Amino acid sequence: MAKQSLVRDFIAFVRHEKKWWLVPLLAILLLVGVLIVFAQSSPLAPFIYPFF
């Protein structure tokens, strides 16, 4: 429930303040975070490490 509220608040903030440049920045940060978590627990880790 808290995550949904956080996402909803973020979307409302972006719309109200016209800070659309935050959306791709947050998406890239989330993508890198998921990639790091995946790289730590995957047998494909040796193939992912060259990206960093």
C-alpha cells in the first residue's frame, strides 16, 4: 500500500511541477538496480559484469 502511494505521489509531483526529466532518470536508476540484483544471483553473472 505504501509503494502504491509513493508512486501515485511521484506521478502527481511530476505532473504538477512539470519535471518530466525525472521520469527517464528514475527509470534508468531502477533498471540499473534490477540489473545489479540480477547479476549477483544469476549464473549469467560473468556475462553481465562487463556492462559495469
